[in-house]
Amino acid sequence: RLLPGQSADDLVREIRAVIGDDYDITVERTMPATETTWEDPIAQRITEVIAKHDPEGIVVRTMIPGFTDAKYFSQAGARWYGFAPIKIEKDSGIRFAEMFHGNDERVSVESLRQGTEMIYRTLVAVASK
């Protein structure tokens, strides 16, 4: 996966700096990274909804290391937000990175309820502005 602003040639140069020129490197397929700005009305609605539902909540921009369809749809002009509001209680013993695609993949019923409500409220807020 490429970082925003990085080309396949940039990546190959970085790899060559580490392993040298003794190996062939072939890039078979590449697409530019998808990046969404927070200077956007939808991002602002997400921040507002989270503030109402969880005043202590913090919106954090992250990079999704896995694959999504965002790359394909963004080429058609669609904007994408990896908005998955999941609240994990501090003393739950749950490690966020281990929750997904693991042997014990789960979220609590309450987290699912709250997250669904926040997504719904975000959609309503976006549609009404």
C-alpha cells in the first residue's frame, strides 16, 4: 500500500535503499492512496455527533492498513470516511488491534448499539445541512 502522496517509484526507491540493487523489484499493480480531508462538511458532522454522544471522545485520523473499496469509488469522485465508532471501556481487557479478524473477533452489544446510533445521527446531520 502506498502512503498519500507516494508513488510506486517512491516505494521502490525506499526498498532499494534498504536491500540494494541485487534484486529485481516488480510492481504489478498500483493505485494512489485515498485520503480524505477533515475540511469537509461530512467530517465536521462526524466530529459533532461524536462530541454529543461522548463528550470525552476524540476523533482521530488514522490510516487503514487493510484493503477497502475506497480506492475504486474515490476515483469516481466519492468521498470515503472510515467511520466506525466503537467505544472500548478502559478496564475491559480488550485490545483494539486484536478485536478484528482474529480468533475472538467481537464488539460489545452496547458498543454496537452506540456505534449504530452515531452513524445514523451522522447521516441525518449530513442530510439536513
